[in-house]
Amino acid sequence: MNNSKKVLIICNMDIVLYNFRKEIVHRLLKEGYEVYVTFPKGDWAEYFEKLGCKYIETTVDRRGMNPLKDFKLLKSYNRIMKEIKPDYVLTFTIKPNIYGGLAAKHNNIQYIANITGLGSALENNGFAQKLTVMLYKIAFKKLKRVFFQNEENMQFFVNKKIAIGKHRLIPGSGVNLEEFKIMPYPVQDKPLEFLFIGRVMKEKGIDQYIEMAKRIKQKYSNVIFHILGFCEEEYQDTLKKLQEDGVLIYHGMQKDIRPFMLNSCCTIHPSYYPEGMSNVLLESAASGRPVITTNRSGCRETVDDGISGYIVPIKDIDALTSKVEQFINLPYEEKVKMGQAGRRKVEKEFDRNIVVDAYMEEIN
């Protein structure tokens, strides 16, 4: 539409931009925008360059709170904005939101942020929360719009009086319904295969998943438990031992989860992490797979309890084990119907085009 307009997209990992937001990039390029992307060097930088984006490398310490590293990140964003002079800046996740926002404010650039989850710093009372709230207030002072992926996160920002009047709720990152098509359900007489997909860390419920798997394996021989994802915390030795003992199979990080989804009967996501909206659950439901997850903001919204899956209390191993056992004993046709109900739900509520359209409305 307007060849002179430049958009800078800032995020903390290339795979996150590829998996959940590449459709925004495609639409911007299609409409004639000049698109710049900045994130730490990874496997997907070349993909965005081939699309027609200009890639700029930045180093982001995703989980640490090192003032020197964060100041360097702010300086990097500021330098990039001074050099390319974008008309719009789009940011995702906490550090790009805050330091990208501060740089955009300093350079007087239109700015749209996306709260992809509160993160542990905001979730828990204390100094880290106070500092992060203060930084958000400063960074978001002149922003155009802040997108939220769930009501609870939005209410937190309302309560803290951050960017009031600039809030807009969207259905998470949405799900690409062409990429994640409904799959045939595994045939009836196969072993039941369950998936855990996500970063291997306490807050994603990995301990609950492991303990549940141990209990179920003692009682049922025709079940297989899988884990897909990189170890964010020190679980490598534990997973290796569990695999040797036949409790589960660990596959590490996978670029494409669909081949695993094809054989699975259900995705289990026992997270108590401060999620925005769980992409794992959306992609599973889109593929026609029932899901078992927690009564946690960013998880419960993706499931109709008892219809497309089950919701259990957070950190409750007994409840999780009970629901997995209940699912195992469902008639085959009921499992299939659950998966189909999940697909219908994401088609209606979580189509990624809804998210892309929301961005284009704000930018145009």
C-alpha cells in the first residue's frame, strides 16, 4: 500500500517469530511495507531474509536481570531505530516490550506491544515486580496500542494503571489453521500416546507430568508418554534415567511437532507458568487432539472442560492422574469427538487471521 513505510519487529527468539508471527510479516510485506526484524542469531534469520526482510542481530538475555546487559540491549535498540528510522515498532515478550518501548519513546516512533504473558517477575510480589511495573509505565507512556492475550493479564495492567485506554484483547497468537490441519485420530488398537510439548522447566508442570506418567505406567501397559522441548532447567539427567526405565521418551527440541501429533491421542500441558495464551494447546486442538491442562489463565481459555478436553487444578498430581486415567478409559468414539470439538473451538475463536487483522487495523 505504502512503499515508504518501515516496520521494525523486535523479539527475543527467531523461532518464536517464525512459529507464531510469521503471518504478520507476510501480510506487511504483501502490503508493501519495508520490514526489519531484530532478534538473536538463530536458524530462522535466513528464512526472514529470503522473504524480503532486513535482519539485524541483537543479543537478548531472556531470563536474567543483569542491568549492564539490559542497558546494552536498550542502546542496541536505540541505535537501530536511529539508523533505520522505522514508522512503526512491534514488540513481543518482556525485554523487547520494555527496552524496545523505551527506545521507541525516545525516538518518537509509533509503537505496538504484545503482552505474551506476565512472566515470573510480574507474577510474584516483590522488588522485581515493582521495578518491572515502573519500567512498563515509562516504556508504555506514548505507545499506540498494547495487545493482551488473556483477560487476567489485561486486568493486571489496569490495576497497575499502565497504558490505560490503550489496551486491546486478542486471541493469543492464534493458530495457523492451514499449517495445523485436523489429523486422522490414531486407530483404536494402538497404544495410547500422550505428548508434553514445551520448555522443560518446573513452571511448565514437568514435575507433575513425570509423576503422573510414573503412576499411570504402573497401572496401564498400553500407554506411552513423550516429552518434546529443550531443557530450560537442569532436567537432562532425570529425563535420561526415566527413558532408560521405560517411563517416557524424551525427544529434545523439535522444529516440527506435527509428526508427533499424528500418533498422539492427547496433549497434556500441566503448566502454572504465567502464560499469555498457550500455543501448544491451540496447535493440539487445531490438529484434532484432546487436551488436558490446568485452570490457569492462558490455558483454560483454550478448552471446553469435558467437551474438548479436561481442566485440572495447578500442581495437583492426583487430579492430573485421575483425569488422564479417565481419558484412557473413555470409549474410542468419545476421544475422537473431543478432538473434533477442539478443532471447532479454535476455528471459531483462535484463527490466526484474527490476530493479523488486528495488527493491520492498528498500523493502517
